Amino acid sequence: MLERKVVSPEYMFFEAPREKKYLIGNEAVAEAVKRANVDMVISYPITPQSEATHIVGDIYAQGYVKDYYRGEDEFNVMSAMAGAAMGGVRAFTATSGPGTLRAFEMFPCWAGERLPIVCAFMTRGVNSPLTIQPDNIEIGWLADTGMLIFHAEDPQDFFDMILQAYVIAEQPDVHLPVGVCADGFFVTHTREIVELTPEDEMLPPYDPSVSPVVTMDMETVPVRHMKDPFVMKSNYISYNTHASWQQEVRAAAERARKYITRYMGSPVEVVHPGAEILFMASGTAAAQARVAMERMRAEGIDIGLVKIKVIRPFPEKEITELAEVPRIIIIPEHNITGWLARDIKSRVNNNAKIYGGPRVFGGMTMPPEMLVEETKKLLLNLVTA
Amino acid sequence: MEALKVSPGFEKILPQEYQELVEDGPYGRGLAVKDLGTFKEVIEEHPLCAGCGLGLAIRLILASLPDPGNTIIVGTTGCNSIVMPQVAIHNIHALFGNQSSVASGLKRALRLRYPDKTKDVVVIAGDGGVADIGLAPTMHSWFRRENITTIMLDNEGYSNTGGQESGMTRQGVVVNMAPVGKKFPKIPLHEIAKAAGCAYVATVTPARARRLGQMAKRAILIARDIGPTYVQIFCPCSTNYKFPPSETLKRAKETEITEYMSPEAQEFIEKIEKESQSRGGKE
Amino acid sequence: MSTLLGFPKNGYKVVPGPETYLSPSAAAMGVVLPNEGEALIEGDIVPEEVAYEEIANRLLSARNPTLFPGPLVLWAWSEKAVAKARALLEMVGEVPGMKIIPMPDYRPKYPMINPKVEINPNHPNLTIWHNNIDVCVFVGVHCHFANLALKIIRAGTDCYTIALCGQRGHEDAMITLRDVHAEEVMDLTDTIRKVKMERLSC
């Protein structure tokens, strides 16, 4: 193991030199975990995630992570992550599709418990029939758990977002779990250039003493404390407390906006914002839309792209403002439900101009040619109509 | 204990129960079941039914913790969990059935943060929570040899949800969800625990108060260095089994008291109990 | 975004209630926490000094000002906690008639709270009502529980809430300072003394 030094998040994100490496997304995850100064990792095999936590296992063996084990299933891995975070350490895990669903009861629990856990979701289709292929339907479900949700476009995003996630998650006024999502295989198994910060520099350690909730170590006051205290008597007071608790979890996500701007620049990336037609997309769909956009612009079509990096807290202000200008908004997605289109449509004033699609799923790819063709067909339909 | 010293000037404004806890609590005093009634217990008023065997068992366990100032309890949904908010020891309720995995993460985290201190992580959960919905994480925490004590409060059913059959209900008993009688025998979890790697396994009842206290203490001490431990406490439920609350202890006596120690655990217990006796110490 | 309908989209003010059946969290209504050197008064960002003066005025004008010290200052778990507790007692001494009611822990009190001697974040309104508290100061409460309590107080009572936060502050309080440790409490006490003198000389 290299001798390492602690650097500030600001230095690591904005000033540190970067070295180019040719990595798949799963390797980029392990590189991020190494620099994130993670205390504990708990793993469980599932494709397409497994490789990331194999490599994290290797860096544990080298001494970069202090504790590591393979849990018995995803629900219990997420439960053990909660125990670790309640005990005051920085924890990491990763899962995919069916694993996400197996573990699901724990995600709103993490948020309610105000635990700053970072979990990578290498998204995958869910059964039945069985598939191991990319499909990000699970992000739509995760979006309502109270967790912060980021969506990476490529291995570079995946690396950066995991590091940013820890810094944002652990702010005392936020202190929420973050799901960093990337589309399985398209990102996890695709080799691209990733610019890495120096291997011997890591984030400052997690400081549980600034937590907005009680760390369960019998060192933190008060000692008469259940995490979390029951508020389940049948009366107005109990219902009101639970309601207020839920509101506070959402309030914490609102507070994250300031730190998202500080550390991620913006929750969205905008290319050609004044265009007549806009793709709005996240993850791999944004990558494919980027290519399709360039091809159409070369043909003289006035089209731009809004890449949505942060799914929760939803960039409501940015999206409603950006939606004012174009005549047509197209939302391509890698899932059948169209959760991103639903999110955007419900917030934009004139949503008749929003076209939720094209969508592919079950492992199907989204070729830029198809996006170009579908966009042109849409334009033709609109003209003939 | 730092966390229970009052800031100067605030002593008199604390509610009575806290003033008593500060002046006369059990932390760091090495107390035991026989000392009950002579100190301020960590438990406050609780909402369990009259004649609840489980309420008594919890009181006895809490009075037997070897180091209450460095103990964190992990529980799960059930009758026991509605007592725990009133207990002056950090305790966790996450979800139903995940207590042993939460405890695994917690124990490891505390080991990282306090390498020079022993933090006892003790799972206290009901029979449904341990033997049914939480069986996999319970057994896996044993397979992994986590340094955790698991204490099952066995009232032979799901009492808090209205008296349904659990895996620990006896064969033939008619309860909710077993309308024609339970069709398979009580799960022999104490036997399974030995095969799964527990260094100490005991079955006991709150009717044998001092024995229960001794077993809880042994289980926690052995879990520190030797390996996982399991104590199963039979706690009859008068509400759902519909017998008078005054009969709880009589029925509790029906269970067999058993104690198993691995050779290593046996050697360890003999050593520390001999040391304790030579110091004229407590049980 | 509010979960109720009766609030304007912009310009939400964090003012004494009773507000409504279920108050929104101020953060959801667009109120943002102050940066270093700043504070919040009724949802608006102000320089810290302005908030110090306003707190002094509110406390000195109050009929029944009350300090709610939470576990982080009630218990002597660190040297910083002890220093802050000392500073708070000195502050209370400068405010005529100021009482102290503790929040020793966060459990919903069973079987019922004695609102005369303590406050609880799950039903803080009971203590405010029972003691007719018109201005209160929260300090040393873990932020999650402070926010819970402050919002419930705004929903159900007309009490003016002040939060002296050791971290980033509380949108749900009518006035909040951030980064408040022993030294800042002493500064606040100095401001209280100064405002008292000004009032006497008027």
C-alpha cells in the first residue's frame, strides 16, 4: 500500500493533477473507493456489479480499506451497512437490479436513519424472465426512497460521482445516503479513458461527531437512545412526528442542492441550450443522445442536450427554466416505465411538447442512428399533422 | 462514564429519572441480578402486558450486562422492541429480521473506531425475529464467527402482531395462522447454534433469575474474544396463550435449562470466574 | 414544494404559528441555510451581527423566555460541551426571568411527559403550551431532532423560536445562528448586555 495523505475535497476535485487511465466502469469504482478513504465495504455477488467489489476486495487486501466481507444477501448487506454507518464509519457497497429489489426495504430506512452511506447501483433488468442485461428501471423506484440519486454517463462520471457523493452525503445538514447509478455493462464493462486523481491522495476521514443524529457507540450523548425511537402510538402526536420526520429527510435533500452546485458544478450539463429541439436524458441515454445530437446538428437540425446528472433532489428549477425555450423536448430512456419523462412532464408548464421516448430495455442498446431516425420521424409527423 | 456526567450547573434541572441514573446507575459497577433493588436500573416504565415473561427477562438481562457503559443492543420488531426506547443504553431497531446483520456491521465499525476498548454488541430479539424472518442473518453471523451475543426471547409466537404461530411454537398448538394446530415441531435453534459455530449456547427462563443473569453475562464475555454466543430464554405470553398473568413463572419453569460451552469457552470462563472469586467479586 | 396547498410559491416566511394542520419544512419552501458569517431571521439571510441584536431584543422583550438545552450541552461528554454549558448559564443569567427546561433525550416519553420539567422533540408543543413560553432558545440538540421540534412548534404554537446551532443552522427556527460554540455564546451574552444597557439609557 502506498503512503497516503489526506487532501481537501476542493483540492481533489478541482486542483489535483489527473492521470489518464484506460478503465472499465467497475475499475473506476474501485479507484474512487480507494481515494474516498472508505472504512468498510460489504459485498455480495451480482452481475454486472460483482467485478467492482472484487477489485475493492483486492484494495482491502492491500490495506486501502479497513474491513471487508461478503454478506449473505443484499438485504442483509444493506442492513450491515446501516449498522456500520450507525457505528460511525464510512461504508460502501454496490448492487444491481434484482439485488436492489431484494434489499429495497433498507433504502428508505437508510434515509430515515440519516445515514451517509454511498451505494453504487450498476443497473440491470429485473425478472421475469431472467436477464442480466442493462436496463435502469430500478432508478425510478429508488427515486422515492429519500436517498440522493446521481446517474453517471460514463466511467469518468462514475469515478467522480462516488467521490462527490461522500462529500455531499456527509455534510451535517444533509447526512443522507447517496445512490450513484450507472447503466450496467454500458458503463461497468466499457473501457474508456478515465482521468484519475493521484493514488496517494485521499479524502479526509468521516467525522461522526457532526452527525445530525446520534452515533450508536455509547460515547455519544444521550445514552438513553433508541435508533430510531418509536413514534407509533395511535394518536395525533405520533402521526405528526412521523410526518415531520419524513419532511426533515426531504428537507435534508433540499439542502444538498448547495453542495451539489459546489462540488459537481451543476446538477445538469447543457449543450446548446437555445436549440429548438432538446434531448433531456441521463446515464447512457445521455451519451447516445450526445452522439445523435452532433450528427443531426451536422445536418443542420437545431438540437441540443440536457444531461441530468442528479435525479434526486430533482433539478426542478434548472429543468423548468431550460424547458421554456425549445419547441420540442425528447426524453430517451433505458427502461420501459419512462421515469425520467414522468419526472420532467410533471414539472414543466407546457408539457404537450415533451415526448417521452424512444425507450429501450431488457438489454437492448440505444444506437445513435435509432435516435436520429426516431427524431426525424417525430419531426415529420409534426409537420404532416 | 463521560456520556453520563452532567455539565456543571445543569445537575438540578434534569428530570428525576436522570438524576437517579447519574447518581446510582449501573455503569462501570459490575452489578448483577442479585443487586436488583439496590441501584437505578437502565430501564424506565414500559408498556408490556401484565405478567409478561419477556419484560422480566429483559430486566434481568439488562441487570447482567458485564459493561453496560460500553454495550450497544440491537433489536428487531416485536414486543421487546416497544420496551427499548425507554432503556438508557444505546439500542437499535432497524427493520424486522435484520438485527444480526445490523449488529455485524456495527460491531466491526466499533472495533475500527475503538481498537483499544471492548464494545459489547448484543442482539436481543424475539423468536419470530430470530428463528423465522431473521434466521439467515442470525445463522450467517454465527457462520462468520462475528463477536456478537444473540439472545432470543422465546414466547413461542408473534405476540406483538396478535398471537400468530412462529417456528418456535410447539407442534399441535392452535394459534392464529395455525388454525388446525401447528404442523411441525419447535425449531431446535439451540442445537443448530452449536453446529453453526456458537462457542456458548444456553437455554434458560426468567423463572431462574440468577442463572439467567449468569448465562447472559457468560455469553457476552465469551463473545468478546472467542466467538458468537446464543442464549434462548423461554418467556411465556399470557396474553396470546390465554393463561392468567400470575401463572407466567410457573409455566416458565417448564423449560429445560441447558448450557453448552466449547472447550475454549469453558477454559476462558473457568479462568475469569476463578479470578473474580479470588477478588471476592460478584457472580 | 409544499405538501399543502395554502402557501404562496415564493417568499415563505418563518414566523410564529399556529400555522397549519401539517406545516411544511422551511427548506421545502425555498428557505436556505446561511453561509459562514451569516444567520437567518424569519427565513431571510442576514449578517450574523444583525441576528445577535435581534436575539437580544427578542429575549429581553419576552414575557417568558426559556432555554431548551439538549443532550449535547446537558451532558459533560467533552470539554467543549462543558465550556458551552457554562457560557449558556451565564447568558441565561443576563436575561431577566429566563428559565431552563431541558431536553435530556429524544425518546417519545412513556407513559406521558411532565411538560413542566422537560421538553421532547416529538411533542415539544406540550411543553410550550403548558408553560406559556413565548420565546425559546434551542441549543445542543442534534440537528435532526431540533428541526423536528422547531417545525412542530411552528405548526402548533405561537412561540418565537431561536436556534443556536453548532453546525449549519436551522431553517425551521425563526432566528438561527450557525457555528455556535462557547465563544459565540459569550459574544451573544455581550450583545444582550449591550442591548440591556441601551434599553436602560433610553
